[in-house]
Amino acid sequence: MKAIVITKPGGPDVLELQDYPTPEISRDEVLIEVKAAGINRPDVFQREGNYPAPEGVAAEIPGLEVAGTIVKCGPDVVDFTVGDKVCALLSGGGYAEYVSVREGQCLPVPADLNFAEAASLPETVFTVWSNVFQRGNLQPGETLLLHGGNSGIGITGIQIAHALGSKVIVTVGSDEKGQKCIELGADSYINYKTQNFETELQDEGVDVILDMIGGDYLAKNINILKPEGRLVHINAVSGSHVDLDIWKVMTKRLTVTGSTLRSREYEFKKQLAKEIQKNVWPLIESKKFKPVIFKTFPFSEAAEAHRLLEDGSHTGKIILVR
């Protein structure tokens, strides 16, 4: 098969289309002929040599989510069959013609979605459902603050939280991005280049915060959380070593938590997929949540897709298509 291979740690130019062995499948795995693959920030970290793949996963092929058609099933597969159109959460290897994955990490492509749209879903939907609705326990009527509202995580969080009855506030880097978030269901936005979100929200407060920034955002997040508020971290691009005022956490009875997804055990991902199919797929089918594709690239132009992702000018997902 053909695959996009990281030839060495570095910039986008280290991504090359090469011949690569077609993966074998185990008893509970399916082999997917990949039609589209999502581009995500961890792919960039992996390309740079800063995010190693888990043991047993092809370290030189990035890609955490795909959509395509099942062409082979292991003997223990019970929920899918050859010919099914699926999207899947991966631990790696998605930038390829074929990928193997355990069936519990697959979901049927929602009705009326094409492969590019379906490929944009797994990484962000799994992340948002796990962190905002499980760990953050966001409830209808509560207020959610999403940092990075125009990211794939952001646009997913906006739509699901809005559809389920929560108020959504986002931080973004421009008014144009903020307006796009409003169109997707956000109630308001804060331009972090011209406004201080702590100052803007200190009187109103929020119930749940999804943070991928870290650094000096921690203290600001703590200050604007309401009593019983929940702060959930999924990255720390501005630094992971921070000062925390424990007394504020105690007196406001806050929960400060976080998680990573890629290294989680299979049973967790399998159960998460079931919850997503039950709770999120109906929102897609009823048009309350729609994938937002910023741009698609052929697989051979993966380097260009990475450059666009790193540029940060997009709102929505960037997808490789075959």
C-alpha cells in the first residue's frame, strides 16, 4: 500500500508518500480501506518527534482518525462486516491506504455524511465527550468555556454543548473566528488578542472549562470558575509547570482534572464509542451537529495540510482524501 511516512523528525517536508506493508489484522480487528483521514495537532507533535506512538503502532505513520470501507474482518468481529462504511479512532497509522483497528473503536458513518466529514469526527468527538461530558459533567443550563473555539475540538464542543442545552463561551484569536463560532452555536466569544477573558468573565463566572493552553491560563481559569466548577485539561501548549492556589480550589470546591486519549486502554475507548453512538450520533442525524471541513487535500499533499494546520488561520477540520 501507499502511506505518508515521517522520514525523520522535522517540519512538514519530512512527510513523504512511500510504499509500506499493508497491515495484518488480529481476531477482533477490521481492515479499513481509507477514504479520508483527519489532520490533528498531535500529528504535528509526532512528526516533530515529540509525541511517540504507543507500543505496537507504526511510529512513522501519523493519523488518529479515518473513514472508509471495511474490506476484511477478523473472526471475532461481531458488530461490522465487509462493505460497511465506518469511521474509526486510531492510535496511529491513519495516513495510509489501509489501516487495522479493533472493532470497538469503529462507528458507522452517520447517514448523509461523506467520508471526509466522517473522518473529521472521531478524534474530536471522543475527546469532547470524554472530557466535557464525562470528566467535566456539563449539564443543561450550565456555562461552558472553550479555549480555542475555532479548533476541531472547539467547533465540536460548541455544537454538542449547545444542542444539549448549555451556554457556550469561546476564546478565539480574531473577531472573524469568533463570528464563525457564533454561527455554530456559541453564545459569545472573547478575542484573546484584544480582551482578557478573566476580566470579561469574572462577574458572570463559568461552570466548566476545557483548556488546552495551560501556563498562566490556570490561575485565570481558577478565578472565573463558579463554586463546584470543573476545569479539564487536554493539553498545555503554554507550559505544564504552573502555580496553583490550593486554597481557592478548596473554598470553591473545584475539580481540576484532565486526560489524554491516545494511550487509554481499549475497553475505555470501546465504551466511549458506545456512549457517543447513543448520545452524539442522533444529534448529527437530526442536523443539530454538523462536521465543519475547512479544506481537504489529497494524501500526496500531506505536507501542505500540515502547514495549514500550523498556520492556525482555519476554523474547522483539515482532511486528507483519496
